[in-house]
Amino acid sequence: MDRTTYSLVATDLDGTLLRGDDTVSDRSLAALARVAGAGARHLVVTGRPA
């Protein structure tokens, strides 16, 4: 089976990457480490005002 290679992974901030207490879970940190280890970039997307 072919594996798709991604060069960019985008995540929402509130309620997705950040939990209700504004921390990032160990599971999410591990996933982001795998993203970086695979050579992809991580982009944070948010609806927060600038």
C-alpha cells in the first residue's frame, strides 16, 4: 500500500491543539514530533483576532 507524504500539517488552535486549560496533551506533542520527524511543517490556524 502506498503511503501519502505530507509536507504541511495544519491544526486549529482552540479545542483542537489546545485543551480547555490551554495546554497541549502528551498525545498531541507526540504527534507533532512525528510530523517534524517526517520532515513536514506544522501550521497553527486560528480564528482568534490578531
